[in-house]
Amino acid sequence: MESRLVRLCLIVLLTVAASLPVQAGPADDAQAAFSRFFSAFVARNQAEVAALFAPDAQFYGTLSPDLVTKPEGVLAYFTAALDRPDVVMAEPLALTATALTDNIVLLAGMWKVTRTLDGKVNAGNPLRMTAVMQKRDGRWIVVQFHNSPRPNPPAPATK
């Protein structure tokens, strides 16, 4: 009788624990917010991509010769990058998130862009990126972004 009561209590406790909502931490929340970048990029939604960035964001796109610090500069960058006739795919390869505080998260990772035009596929080298996400007014936005081509690994040394 006593072991049945213990089992019943254990089942009740496990059932209650399993039904409690799981709270994601700031790193997971910021990473989920940033992941919308890839779907908006593929959809060529320049306005949605640009809206992921804070008005005072520091931005270096892959081909940015200078630091972009104004929202209209970020929008202009993605308008030029996405206003093309080819079909574009963006695939995250790796993304890590480190919560610096409850409202600031550092992201680092790699992604790949593949463009197809007239049946010809151009798969670029992986790109590496870093971003700082900040939670402002309950919303995660990019406050710093850097993207650059990943250099090829050095050739093995010959003897």
C-alpha cells in the first residue's frame, strides 16, 4: 500500500512537472529572433530584414566598405543585395548564443548563401557573422552586426 502511494505521488509530481511551461532564456530568445533574418532574406523582404536592426545599429554587411549606422543605410544595403533576378537561399550552418545579461546576447556563427540564375547554381563560401542582440521594449533587435567571407583554411604544410 505504501509503495503504491509513493508511485502515485511520483506520477503526480512528474505529470505536473511535465505540464509546466518551459521558459527559454535570453540566449534562446535572441537566437530565435535573429533566425527570422534567414527567412526574410530568402523571401527578399528587405523591409523585414532591415526592421530586425535597431535604429542606432552598427552594421557591416559582407560587401559594406564602411560602417553603416543609419536605418536607411541598412535598408539600402539589403535592397541592393536582394533586388536581383536570381533565386537566393540562405542557410545557417552554425550559430551560438551567449547571454551577457538578461537583455544583451552575443551571437556568432556561419551561414551560406546560394544563388541560382538560369539553372546555374552559385554556392558561395561560408560567411561568418557576429551580432549583438539587445532586448528593447520587449523585442530582440540587432544592435551590432558584422558579416564577412570565411577565409579558406591554410594549405597543409609540405615537407
